[in-house]
Amino acid sequence: MRKEVSSEDQAAQSIHLLSRHAHVLLILVKDPMVTIREISFVLDVTERTVLRILNQLEEQGFLRIERRGRNNSYRVLLDAESSSRFEKGCTVRDVVGLVKSQEHINEEPVEGI
């Protein structure tokens, strides 16, 4: 007998092709003044997780965090390269470009495929 899978279970089992770090960078490219709370809501993670990711990204040279009054502003360093052996030479600009290029692809099915 097959067990019914709820939409919540499906969401928990979904596969993400990009890491949460990449997701945070993509959000920051779109809105450098976004709040930690807003990022946590979009990614469905805790604010503490977002803060940890932001600190890691800053430490690794992917972004600069600048204090603007009571808020932070984030400057993504688009030419920063990944140090991962799988992503060697890949920059933040490459990832942003890949994702942005996908936004323009027609989602209608292609005949013959």
C-alpha cells in the first residue's frame, strides 16, 4: 500500500540545485537593503541561519555588509570566485547570470520533446 505524501512532506523532500548560500546571494543582488527577517521568510529558515550564512559569505569574500543607520546594506562582490573544487573559477556573476538567463526561458512545452 502506498503512503499518501502531504505537500509539506514534498516540500521537505525537495531538491535544491543551488545552496542556501547561493540563494542568499541571489536575494541580495535583487535587493541589497533586504532584512534578515525577509530573507528568512523567503528561504523558510531561521533568522539565526541567515545571519550565519551572511557572516560566512562575508568571511569568504562574497559580500560586504555595511551598516546604514539601523539597517544593513549588502554589497555582493560579483567577481568573487568559489573555492570549491567543483566550482573552481566560477564567480558569483556566473551564478547570477545563469539564474537570470533562466527567467527568460519560455515555460511552454516544446514540441517533439
